[in-house]
Amino acid sequence: MENKIQRVISDLVESYGGWFLDEEHLADGRMTDHLFPYYHLFSPIQINNIKIKNRIVMGPMGNVGLCDETGRPSNKMLQYFTERAKGGVGLITSGLVLVSYNVEASVTEPGDLSLLPRIDRTRTVFPGWRILAESIHAYGAKFFIQLSPGLGRVASPECLVKKFRLPVSASWNPNFYIPAVPCRPLRDGECLKIIKNAGQAAADAKALLIDGVYLHGHEGYLLEQMTNTAFNRRKFGRFANWQAFGIELVKHIRQRCGVDYPIMYRIDLSLALNETYGQRLPKVSALKKFAKERTVEMTLDYMANLVKAGVDMFDVDLGCYDNWWLPHPPTAMPPGCYLPIAKLVKDYFARQGIKSNMGLPVPVVAVGKLGYPDLAEQALREGLCDMIMLARPLLADPEWPNKTYAGRVCDIRPCIGDQEACLNEFIEGGHPQCAVNPRTGFEDVLCTELVPTSRPKKVAVVGAGPTGMLCACTAAQRGHHVTLFEKLDKVGGELIPGSVPKFKYDVANYLQYLENQVEETARSYQLKIRLRTEATPELLKGEGFDAVVTCTGARPIKLVVEGIDLPHVVQAVNLLRNTLTAAKANKVVVIGGGSVGCEVAYMLVYEMSKDVTIVEMLPYFMKGVCTANRSHLIHYLEKAGVQLLNCAKLQSVGQNAIKISKNVSPTVPDPYNTWSPVLPENIKNPLGKKILVKEKEIDIEADLVVLAVGLEPDDRLYEVCVKERVAPEIHNIGDSFSAGRIFEATKAGYAVGRML
């Protein structure tokens, strides 16, 4: 039985590579309304002593930067969560709130400054929490605070140089970010201190009108490290029993808060490290200690014991930091990726007759790419889960619940899963935002309603990519008379080729949403769309516009090497616009291992069965891209046999082969490393090894060469418009200002549309 259950994990992990070849599964990721009205999504549910009005839970996300430096929740945090309460969600969870500040040196900055909200530090932080709870309640939503016993080995190792103290863990474990840094085992007394802190935090939360606590026990954080045999290899002491810490934690919270205070627990059914890395696991120094991870059977037994101790509900997923794409499913992961996991747990509870201390069934909350109303409703109807957790979809559109209830599915702004703004942004030093919603994280300064203009202008927006479409719609909705010019025969810009690979279904949803918004704005406001029109300086000047906004995009950087103009050499964007270009090719070499190059390679190998090699100059593929997204692609590119050549430079292109210069030194990083992140540019690794150089020329067969070496802004029209003074007001935004991501395009289009 155990092997059969464990195989569920291996089958799922294996399927996350080419799942999109199944058209029926792919259809689950469309924003359709076939199951409207959504009776199951909007039915109430009882959790301990509280009733939640619907089955939608706002999942926890990094709340970095949503507090002041003391840890007190700020107005930014208040408005951020209140916006989601207004949007109709039933239960809101706070995101990480640590209780290990007097144990872990890694969780504060020097001077006891905090990046994360605190509830432990002083009573001066209490008003922020109480106001937040009251504000959420005002809109009919409940609020759980997510308490985390600590970070452990997944904390920043900078405490070693800033405070001269080691990070901690359950046993001697390598730090995730710099595996050469050891994390020391917590002493039993320190563990008891953390448990006591959690009990006090829960008691304070109850006093501050917070409706329940939510324990952060997944993804390899400290609670997981103490309760998973992968990390907890203690031989002696109170917590050598890997279940003891979690069970004592729950019992202590229950003791402090009473029987009628809800406790939710976030857990992964399996780390899935063995299923991810297989025979490689014992050979990688950063991973080899973790081979004896908690099995599914062990997890289910632990969950049953947690219920006996006082847990009322669970949400369940897979994975940890070392296979980060599993707990943070990126663009290319399938819709509803963990519904089978939720169903497995739900069936186990039913077979075992497991009920909470209040005699109620123990709800199982499904997680993982469920922002598609029909899929969410179907999962509840089929009994796969009891509630639906939405995290990033509620950043993309806080009104997701209200719009779904009303049947306005086509108006839902869909999440695109790139994780550049919601996850990578705060890792790089910012705070949570959203690539497609410019107000996320700025609700405190950008009001919901657009302010009507008092002086309508005649505005030209040139280029109907995401920047131009959003700018044109925003300006028109404020009362300006806007003309949107596009030289092609449809709107969308680079989103059109960007949504061609089947696994980019989320981008296809976003493109459809923007098309709908442009059409609706054109019907209701003064917005004209002129397709197949080249907006020349003469045309713009002749029509007498008051303001011109150029959003003319970017052009591919052209390499200067021998043979680059041969007919079998094609730009990646042109290949995406016409995939028949690759129809007769067998061996394809992609030059450039950024996100575009790797995504094109992924399409070529999975959808078109090509033999693919990627050549990248830098030591790391997809450098700067969110760890979850890059690791997922790299892992499954390797599974498909794609050769990744880093520290390699194109020398020439021939009729049937290319020549590259490759650094073959053993100091070159493993291009298939998905278990350690690429550190940000401003973080110096004092233990990092220098890359030595040992060049070798290599010939690679190729009957198609795809260039994906980057883009440069195409600002030629803007410069001419400024020189010719075609209008009193001229702006240049989007890729024609700085070739980048949808994140920057969205912010620029909205900002200029608001200020015109």
C-alpha cells in the first residue's frame, strides 16, 4: 500500500514536464464560465467555531515590506489585505509572521530591524493587527495569522557575517542559499522557547480579533525541518521523535487559546526530493543528507496525530526550496496541479473517520494554480477538496470572487504565473506586487477608481502591445479621446508570439483579457483602434494630437558573426510567429539561454520532438528569472534530453553546423543545478569558487539556428517625434524605453494613462 501511495508522487512529478500535450488537461486552464452559477464555490463552511461565507481562501504570500522597520503592520499592509476582503474572498491568511526572533539570528537585520510583520516584539505592534482584523471583518471575510516557528536552513546566511552567528536547523544541515554554510541544530531549550513564543503569539492574535492561526509547516521551513526525517536526524533529546515538535506546538496553542479557536496547518504531503532527483540525490553534496525524507504514509499518520492535538484544517502540496517549482508552481506547471494530493488526503481522513476536536470533518484546502473558476468549481463538485486556495490570482485581481459569483469571468484579470513581481521582487529587495495588476502593493497610494480628467486631450498611443493597450484604456476611461495605432492586423504585440507555446496558456488568457478590455473600452469610451496603420511622424503631426505615447517595442539584438545571415538562422520571435519554420528541422541549436531561449527550446523539444541544444554565454541559464520558473524549465529540459552549454560563445554558423568556444574548466557551474539558487548581483558569496577559463572549440550539428540573445529598445519613432515636435507632450514607455518584462510594461502603461 505504501509503495502504491508513494507512486502517486512520482507519477505527478514526472507528469509536470509535458502535461500540456493532453488537450483536455490544457483546457482546464482556460478562463471559461461553463459551470456558472458556482454554487459550490459560494457555499459556507464551518471551521471550529466560525463560519466562512464561501470556499475561497486567500493563500499566504511573502509580506516583506508591508510593515515598518519595527514589524508593525503598515497602512500599505492594511490596504493590501482590505482590498482582497472587499473583493469577496471568504478567508484571508496573512503570510509569514515569525515567532523565533529570540532564537534565530537570521530573521532580523542589524539593529533589530524587521523585514516581516511581527506580533511578538512589543505591544506597540498590536494596534496594526487589530485594525487589520477589524477592516477585514467589515467586508465579511475571516482572517487567520500565519505563524512560523522559523526559517532555519532556508534563511539568509548573511547572519554569519553580519552577526557572527550560524543559521539554525533541526540537525546539521547545509544552508539553502550557500550550501557551504552549515546550519547548527537547535537545542531542546531553544525549541521549547519557540513553542512558548507561538503560544503567546496565538493568544495575542485571539485577543486582537484575529479569527485563527495558520501554522507554516511546509516547504522546508523550520517547522518542516523539525518534523521531517529528511532534516531532523536527531538521535537524542525531546525532539528526536520527528513528530514531537509539531504536536507539542499545536497542543500548546490549544492550551493557550482554548478548544474553540481555529488552527490551520500548511503541510506538504512529500518533499518529493527522491522523486525529483532520483539517483542524483545521494551524489549532490547539497542534497545527499536529505534522502531519507518523510514518506506519504508517515505524513498521513502525522496529520492524524495533529488533528488529535487540535488542528482543524489543512492545505496540502508538494516540494520544498530544493525543488522550488513544486511549492511555487510557475507558468509552465499545469492547472490544478495538486488536486490529486488534496483528494488523497481527503479520502484518508474519510477512511480513518478522522474528525476535529469539535466533532467536525477536517477540511482539506486544495492549492496550486486554481484561478480558473470552472476548474475550482468542478474540484468542489467532485469532492476533490473542501476549499480552494488562491494566492497569486488574488494579486492579479482582488475582485476574482465577486466577478466569479456574478458570472463575469471574462472580466477577471488572470495571473500569468511569471512570479517576477509577486515573488522575485521581494527577493531582489522590493515588496509583493503583480506583473499584470499595477495597483497590487500600492493600494495605499493608488485609489480604485480612476480620476476623470478635467481637460480631455486628443491622445495618440502608438503600439498595441500590453503597454499601449493598458495606457490607451486607462486614458480613455479617464475621459481622453484616444487613438490606438497598431501596424499589424491585431492587438497584443509580443504577447501574441509569447503565448504560442502551449505551456504559456496563462499568457494566452491574459492576451484574451486585454483584447476584451480594449473592445469594451472602445464601446464605452472615446477609444479608436486603427490597425494596419504605420503611425509616422507626419501622420501624428497632421492629426493634431495633444499628446503622443510611443510604445513601439523592442527589436532583437543582432549578432555579428560569420554565417549569421544564412537562411536557416531565425530570430526566436519569428519562429514563434511561424512555427512551420522548424517543421523540417531535426537538430536545432538555440543561441541564448535566457527565458525566451529556454521557453522556445521547451516548445521545440516537447511539442515538436526536436533534438535541441542551448548555448549560453553566461555561467547561469535564465539568470535573473524567478528561481521557481527557471528551475522548472531547466529540470524538465534535462529530462527531455536538451543539452545545456553554459560559458559558451557562438563563433560562426555553417551550412550544417555551428562552431562555439566553450569554457570546459571543471569550475564552470553545473547548468542543470536546480537545487541551489542563483544569488542576486548585490549579494557576494564569500565562499564562492572562482570560475577558471579553459577554452575549447566545439562543432555542433544544426539544421536550424534560433537566435534568442536579447532585445534592445526600438525608440526611433520617439526620437523623431521629439525632434519634429509632433505634439506638445510626448512619452516613450514600455519596451521602446527599456526592453523588459510584462511587469514593467504594466506599470508604465497604467502610470502614464493615469497622469495624461
